[in-house]
Amino acid sequence: MSQKVLLNAKEINIILHRLACQLIEKHNDFRDTVLIGIQPRGKFLANRLAQILKEDYKIKHIQLGHLDITFFRDDFRRGEKPLEANTTEINFIVEDKNIVFIDDVLYTGRSIRSALTAIQSFGRPNEIELLTLIDRRFSRHLPIQPNYKGRQVDAINKEKVKVNWVENEGEDAVYLVEA
């Protein structure tokens, strides 16, 4: 199994700051906007963006949550082993708020479809946007596109995109892995 570095830590940091600036352009002070990381992997990106917005750009009103979509997935009962649920942490109202879903890789779009269904349990948002670090644009099964993207990757055949976060894997890096 070979892997190629797509993004190193410095490049990821630059992209995160660009994405943060794009969010500020659209959402200004974030009073009516909430950030929601899609579990499990979007949590790391959402946490990092919230930290950058607070510390580097002095945005005071950041509401951050994490949404588990396990039981909303259309492949929930299709695997060999049962899926393990993550924790949903949304301790605010999403009714009439602007939501920014955050995930590390947009692949088929099925996780986002699941998130759209799952968030309905918390109210009816005003608007929902999508932010992804990596957009695998030629792999979509559903007509879902990101509003904000760090980088587009054209992975083919059995190639996978693997995002490592220092909080989880000990490094910030994005790899293209050939299976």
C-alpha cells in the first residue's frame, strides 16, 4: 500500500485560515450561525476552525457542536460488524440558525444526506451550508456540493484520501492512499 502526501501541516494551516476568512465574510460575527462537526472525523476540523476563529480572528460568539449520524446512514445495517455510535454534542437551539456542517472529506455525499436528516431532530434551521477540507468531486452519488472547500482531489480507482489530525494521529497531513 503506497501513499502520497497531498497536504502537509503548513499547507493545512494555510487552508484552515483561508476557510476561516471565508466563513467570516459570510457570517460576520456568527450570532446567527452555528458550526457542526460531523462525527467522527469532521469533529477535528470543526474544533480546529472554531479555535482559529476565536483565537486568531477574535470572533466571540462561536457555537460549536458535534453531530453523530451513525443511525441515520443508509448503510447502517449492511456491514459485517455493527457500527459504533459517537456522541452528539449540540447544547444549543438550531431553530432559525444558519448551520455550517463541517466534515474532513466529501466523497459520495451520503454522510451529508444523513446529517441533513439527523439535524432535523434539533429544529428547523434557516440555512445549511457545507465546509469540507477535501472534495473528491468525481465520486459523488448524490447531488451535494460544498460551499467551502480546502482542496479538490481527483482520486481514481481504489485510491482513498486519508486525513490525519495532530489531535488524533499525531500529525497534520492529508494522504492519497493506493489500496
